[in-house]
Amino acid sequence: MKREFLQILRGSRLWSRLGRRHFVWSAVTGIGLAVAYNAVLPLLVPTTDARVTMEQMLDAWSGGKSRIRGEPEIRFWPDPELTLPAATIVSTGPDPRPLAEIGRITASFSLLSALRGEQAFDEITLVDPVITIKRRADGAVNWQKPRWLVAPETARLSQERPFGDITIENGRLRVLDSMASDGGGIDIAGISGTVKWPSFEERLSAQFSTTVSGEEVAWAFVCENPLALFARRDAGLKTSLTSAPLTFSFEGVGNLSMQPFASGHLQMSASSLASLVAWYRGASDATLPAGGFSIDTRVTTGEKALKLEELQLTLGGATATGLLDIALPAGGTPQIEGTLAFDRIDLNGLPPAALMPVEGDDRLLRTARALVGAWRTDLRLSSEEVLVGPLHLTDVAAGVMIDGNRASLDIGDSTYANGTLSGRAVLSEKGLEQGGKLQISLKNADFAAVLDSFGLRGPVPTGRGMLNIDIATGRAFWEAGIADVFGHITYSLTNGSLGGFDVHAFTDLIRKGEFFSLSEASEGTFEFQSADIEASFGSGTARLDRADFVGPSGIMSVTGVIPYRNGSLALAGTLGSSDAASPPLQFFVGGSWPNAVISPLSVLVSPK
């Protein structure tokens, strides 16, 4: 009976009214509690105390004096959060200097701690902060060391407020250096990231990202013992920089002493050297070779020194291993020494524009010239293979010396055309635009292969022997033509031949006493036991001082001048037989090479 009564009651209107009334009262009660929660709690958590606490935290972090303008706002739903308006941080002392401007600060806090009068903020966010680091002309920096950095003793730090978690939104870093010669600086906007440092004794980690010249850049830093690092003691750390043009990472040990120290594994790479320079300069550069570069090494820094061990270097298509020592003596000339062993160097991959300088006011060019001029370099290089124009060298051992305005490349040993090539290239001390000197010595080489690689045609002497070249120019290499080069050449061969020269036909044509083309005596080869040639040239003219050929068929000597600006010839020669009793035949060579015209001396002296 009772169960039936209850069923009737549930289905009745009375029950419906009672349910709705219960819901309405519940809702009203909840709203009332929420209003009371948001109305009463701000009275229990004074905003003035919150502002003072945040100013104290900013002061402790920065070592400066902060001031928060405007009235703070506190929100308790859905989570307790404090919002502080614009803040300013300046240096302490009689001459306050601006350190940072912060657009807005938000922070979460514990409600129970706030009700107990303990102000402790977590998850602090700095919105639109602008941090300025400036070095004045007297060398002073606007930032001062905070207490926890000046005296990082554990007893004292236990009383300092920990950093906790700090988030940066749309930050900006401005670095100004009044002592810099170019007056330049760094201005990076759009920085976002976080710093996590729960307590002074725990790990410090930071991650930031921004956009630089249209490229996303991310930076990360982790230190297991940050207090040791800030106290100028060794501490383990990891840092990396990631972007499309460039990546960099370091993992090892470092400190921040007066002479910063680091020892560990360093990696750096760029997929395209041209893209990296274009990113730096803000414009493309067609003078750089295709391909990128990478560095993988064990780096150690000492007092004014840097050592790269177990170095693996890739540049374009060349790969090298070696060791580099870099010294930065106080008051002395910085210098770099070491060895690099390449597998292959292909200089033919350089575009022609790479040999020409960029605009004179280009910042990258000025920086490169300043670095080269200020450093002393002594590098020993080796390569299994080197390609330079038609030259194909193997087993190359060379050295690079740079000392101020003096720069040279010495090839101590290499193999070319089954011979030994050595040489030296010296740049003018007045700069690249003033040219330089080149000395080459090729010994016991197969000159048939040499001349063929250079595409020389016509009656040219070949065989095994020696070539010495000593030339120079006073003009820039990218502007100099053959008429701007002067110097001296010696060329000696043994048991060779003069191709395209029939000595018997040549002798018969001379004896006829008529003009004839050299091509009429080209169906043969003049074999010789020795050939000695000396020539000097300059101002667009080559002087053949001596060209002596000694062979079974006779002895031939030629001297004269070759104005190579127009390719003409003016040579006098003699051709004698092996029979010493017979007088040598005399002739004159004119026309142009290789279509020379031969005039017997009898025709010139007694024309018909």
C-alpha cells in the first residue's frame, strides 16, 4: 500500500513542483556561494601585498629596482591568478639606468597560502617584456649582479625566493655597445619561451624561440648545477640553437669565470652556405659554392686559447679531419695553427663570381677583411685529390700562411702527370686588388699529358722533363688578362719529340729558297735527345730567349719575340745537320701560331 502511494506521489504535480523548487534553491545557493567567493576573498588577499611581493621578486631576480604601475587584479575562478599592469626595472645607485620594461605580469598562487598571509607566486608570465643590455663608452654595463649571483652560498640562498617557472610572451632583447667601432647592436623581437628553475639547488632549463630575418630560431639551455656555473666553477651544461639555415649544439662542462672555460662535444652545420650568408646579410649571394658545411669536434677552451680536437669538417663536397689550435694572446696577434686532411678539394665548383669581391661597403666583406688582417694563420693541409682548372693533383701536401697583409700558399709536394709538382702563391701585401706572384715547378712529368689537358695544339715539344714558371701581376686576379702578366719560364725535356714537324721536309723546303707554310712540313715528328727552352714575357709580348733542340736528325735553335696580344710571330732560327762540316740553315718565322710562315734567310737577304 505504501509503495503504491509513493508511485502516485512521484507522478503527481506536487512531486514535480517539489523537484523544481529543490533545483532552483540549489542553483541560487551555488550562485550565492560563487559571488561570495569572488567578493570576500579579494578582501582577504590584499592586492597591495601582492604588488609588493612581485616587486621584491623582480628586484631579487634582476639586482635592480622595480616599480609596478596601476592597480593589480586578482581572479579566483577557475584558478587563483594575479594580474599586474606595466612594470619598470632600473639599476640601483645614484645614476639609475633602464634595464627592462614589462607590459603585463600574470602569476598563479596558492589560495590557502594567501589566506595565511604567505605570498608565493607560481607560473609567472611576463607579457611584452623589453630587456636592454647596454655597455657604455667607459665599459660599464647597465645590469648589476643580484644578491644570489654575488654570494651564492647555500645558507644565504635558502632565504632567497626561487625563480620557479617563468614564461615569456612576445619579449624583446636589445643589446647596445657604445664601445663597438661600428656602433652596431642586436635587437631581437618576438621572443617567447620558458625558464624553469624550481629552486637554486635544482636543474635550470630554458627554452626560447623567435623569428630572425624570416626564419624560426629556437634556443635551449640546461644546466644541472647552475649555482656552480654562476659561481664561476665548472658545471655540466647543454645548449643548442636550431633553425633552418643553421644548427648548433654543445654538451660538456663550462664555467663563467673571467676567462670562460668550456670542454665538450660541439656540432654546427648549415645545409647551404649561400643560404646562411643570405640569412645573415639579408640578401642572396651568388659568389658562394653550392652545398653546406658542418663541424663536429671536441672543443676545449683555455686561458686565451681554443683547441678543436677530433675535428671533422665538411665544406661543400670536401671532407676533412684534423686538429686546430687557436690562440688569443692579450695585446698580441690572434693566431690559428693546425692540420687539416681533406679527401678531395674541387675548386672548379666555385662560381666565377666567387673570385670577385662584393661591394666595398658590404658588412660581411669588411668583417672578413678585418678578421684576415688581424689574425696570423699557419695551417698544414693535405688532400688525396685537388682539382684546379685543368690541373688534377693527387697526394697534395700544402701550407697556408697569413700574417697581417701577407698571405701565401705553399705546395710542398703533389703528383701531377706522373711527376712532382711544387709551388708557391703569394698575394700582394697591398691587397687582393693588387695581384700577386705564382711560382710552379713540375719535375719528371709526362708533358704530353700536360699539354693535352691544357688543350695546346700545333708543333709543341713533349716528353719527360721539368717546367719552372715564375710569373706575377699587379692587377686583381679576376681582372688580369694575359697582357697583364709578366715573368719567366724554363722548360727542359729529354728523349722527347716535336709533333707535327717533319725535319726532313722542312730542310728540303728551306733549301728551295722559297716562302712556305709550316703546315707543309707537318707530316712527321722531330725526335730529340734534349730540348731546352727559356722565355720571358711582359707587356703583352713574350721573348723567346732560347729554344735549343738536339736530335739524331740535327740541331735546331730558335729565338725571337711573340707579341701574343695579336698572336703574331717574329722568330729567327737555325737548323744544322749532325754533320758538323755542313753549315746550318737559317730561317725566319712570321705569321701567326699555329699557321706560321717560314722564310729562308736566302730569300730575305737576296730576294729573287
